[in-house]
Amino acid sequence: MRIGHSLRALEDLRTGLSVSSYYPFYHATALPHATSPLWVSDPQNILFDEKKKILRAWHLARPSDAIETSCISQWIESVSFNRGVSWIPMQKFLFPCKNDITGFFGGCVVRDWQDSAGFGNGAVLYFVTVETSQGQKVLRYWAKDFGERPVFDQIIFEQTKSQRDIGQALRDFRVHWDGQQWVAVITLSYGMSFYGSLDTKTWKRHSLWMAPDHRVDQNGGLEAPVFLPVSIEGEAQKKYLLIYADHLEASGKIYGVIGDWDGKIFRDLTKPQRLDFGADTYAPNCSIDPRSGKLYLQSWMGNWSYVQYMPFKGFSNAETLLREVFVRKEVESYKIYTLPHKNQDDIFSTSLKLPTQEITPECSFDFQQSKPGCAYKVELSLKRIGGIWPEKIYFSLAGSSQTKEKAMIFEILPKVNVCKILRQKGAISFPKEMSEEALRLWKAEHVLPLREHEGLLRLVFYVDAFSLELFCPEAGTVATNLFFPKKGKQKLFLSCEDHKVEASVMLKRV
């Protein structure tokens, strides 16, 4: 009953405040607030609380009155009683803001089961990067257990002038135990530095990894590194997965690289692979489920080029859904797959299987009776008829057959196994001060790779108030985009060109 009561209280709070209808139903964000909402951004890692049997997650959050406060950002915590399907935010800031600290950035939280730091077996260690007038520093906090206020212990890293000059950022300081030592990854402008430690206090630099297509003289290209072991089906030896965000391009992208780790050197075995093909993901973080050993990825859902112009009210931003990440050996290389959390459908209380339809160029399908609401899932299965695919299949959300009313259009090209994602204006009124470059990025087309399986193309859409995450399970791909449908315009529409196609639709709603 506790999770039900908590979610009901959150819904009562949301509806009782002057909060926009775009407040998410099942994505992690801050508590709604009518006058001083928190700006939520980078997710930190997720840990399992063995005593409470819940998941705990941490996020960067910025007060709305940041100019008037001594710290521009902080950490908040959220908890999940249903294995990460939905999250309940805790508004309280985690760390005291004092002395020379002007802002908190990313980091990580770990359980010290080796008692390497001397605080006791299973102590909770917090590694947090802060900004000061002397540059960035990494602070270590600790607590005996979850739920206790973290206590500052000491500074374990300080950014030197030479490091600042070459773009070596201590932000997003991430560590993990590799079985022999603690391993930390620090971003450079052009790659990653790997460090090792036995006590999380004294660190020794082991090696450097250069990112493809990056140069030493580039400044600030890579952020939010994650470095974790991953099992490969059919292989006894684990590989390592390096995930990072790259913002050399204005919109920012998330990549993953598979390689070997010998305790000092990371040797990549693949080129960087896109882990999200949409416009609106950044700052990834990956966590290991200690019970299953599976990897789960979560990212910030936004784009720094235009997020400040989005019509949020009573809250700002949210995180993506938890996504299961795994690796398969395919032909001569390794491929990273990204799929929805297998329990994500637990959030949906009702389902409706619509009759299978034969869509023709002359007969489109307007799901006028479906009324999906603001938070829903659509499973779309397309089957070719007579062994032939149409050249194009169109699927749209939040609108009728009139293009001007649509918020999102998906142009599916089954003969080449891609889906073009075209975002419309929707309910947004773009301000005059919005730059042409930001407007171009908002309107830019994005392409999601697909994979046909036994004559079927399957697409899965997760929609939550202002966000859409589109998965192709067979291809292991996903695209995340913000979109703001007009109120009361949540409809589904399907059509095709030059040849008929069979369509099956399952609709699930919160």
C-alpha cells in the first residue's frame, strides 16, 4: 500500500498546484512546485537498498532561484518501490553548501563492501565534483547506511591549472570496484583517463584512452563517463563497456564502446556506437543490478540548445526510462542493444488491442476511439502483404489526418529498415530570442535504424506527457524526443503509400 499511497499523494500534489499538464506520470523528476520548481538534469547511478527492498537514485538539481543562492546546483534523491518502473522524488538537498563551493556536479554513489575506506563494511560512499574559485575538486562523503545524512570526509582530487588548460574535467567522477581495485574514469577533451585506488583516497593514473575523431586541442568534447563490466553470451570472459556523452555537436550524443580491461589499460574492440538516435538525451549513467547482474542505462531527457524554451510549469525536465543494456557478438564484432525495462509495463493499468487493419493508400486508419490520454504505450506491428512492403508508412501522434495538427510524424521506410522522426511545433510558442540554430535543431530530422524479423517490423512507443521514447526491440535501438501535444489532441493516425500493409496495434494506458 505504501507505493500506492505515495503515488496518490504525488498526484494530489501535482493536480493541486499550478503545474502544467506536461508533468510526467512515470519518469523521474523533482516534486512539483508552483513557485520554486527544481531544474532536474544529470542522473547519477542507481543502487539497491537491501534493507528497504527499494531502488535509490540520485540526480543533479538546480534551484529556480539559483542566482540568489550560493550554489547553482545540488543533488536530490528519488526512490522506486517497483524495480525502477516509476519514481517518487525527495525534494531535500543531499549536501550542505558552504565555504568556497559554488556548485555541485555529477559523481557517483557506491557501497564499500571491502571496507577499503575504513568506514565499515557496506558503508555508503558519495563522490561529488564541486566547482570552486580554485577549480574543480572531487569530495568524498560517507554514511553508515542509506537514509543517513552524508558526512564530508575529504578532498580526493583537485584540478590543476594544466588540467584545466587541456580540458580535463573532474565533473561526473564515476568509480567502480573491478575485483582488485577501485577504478575511476575522468573525462578529457579528447578521451578518458583511467585511475586506480585501493582505498578511494589515493589515486594513481594508469592509462589514457583516445576517442576516435577527437584531437588533443579540442576543448570540452566528452562528459559523463561510465565504465562497467558486461557479460557476453557464449563467452566466459567479461568485456568492459565505456559509455559517454559527446557534445562536440550542438545537440549532443551518447556512445558506447566495447573493449578489454586488464586492470590498467582499456583496449577498445569496437568503434563508438550510438545508444540513442533521438534529439533529447544526454549525461548517461549506467548501473548494475546486483541481483541479476544486468546493466541499466538512464540519461537526462533534454537538449541544452533549446531546453530553456520548453513550456514547463511547476517543474523542469526529467530523466529517461530505465533501459536494459546488453551486448551480443555478431559476425566479427560486438553490438550494444538497448531495450525497455522488462517490468515497465507494470505502470499501465489498462490495455486495448485494436482490430488488425489492412492499410491501403486509399484507406488510412484514424484511431479516433482510442483516446490514449497523456501517458501511454503503443505497440505497433507491421506485416508486409504478398511479400511486398510499401515505400513509406506514416504513423503520427497527437493529431488528426491534418498535418498541421500533428506533434510527431514517423516516416517508416521498411525497404531500407529506417524510421525518420519528424517533430512538429505542437503546443510550443517559440520565443523571439530563440536562435535560428536552436530552432533548426528542434526541427531537425532524426533516423532510427530498424530490423525486420520474419516479415514483421515492430515499434514500441512510450509516451509520457511531454516525452516520447521509440524502441525497435529487434534492432536494439531507441530514439528519445521531447514533444508537446496540444491539449485534447492525443490521437493516433496510420497511413501508407503505393502498397497495402497489415497493422496490429496494442494500446496500454496509465
